[in-house]
Amino acid sequence: MAYIRTITPDEASGELKRYYDAAVKRAGRVYNIVRLQSLNPRALAASVNLYQTLMLGPASLPRATREMLATVVSRELHCFY
């Protein structure tokens, strides 16, 4: 299995700590999909912004439909996340 070094919430500082704190506030914990980007906080911020824009922003599809489509595609691609 591949290994990617990550920064744990206890090790985080500065900008990364702020993103981790926001993740805990939003979801109750820091999920691995967020930790995978911990070595590059700017990429993490862009990724979170993209997700929030796609899933929470105005769109012609309701959020539930967008979430369902993301789940179906992830399942079809055998993607854990």
C-alpha cells in the first residue's frame, strides 16, 4: 500500500492549523482526505474552496442530487473517498 506523509492535527501550526480547526468545526474531525493535502496548505485551501463551491454554491441541481452523483461516481471508480 502506498504511503503519503501527512501532518497530524497535533503537529499542525500556522495556516494548516487554521484549516484543520475549520475542518473540526465543520465536520467534527480532520478527515484523511484533508490530511493528504497537509504538506501544501495552499492546495488544501483550493481543494476545500472547490468542494464548497461545487456542493454548497448555487447550481441547477439540488445539493442532495450533487452529493448522490459524487457518491455514485466514487463507488463506480472504487474510490474510498
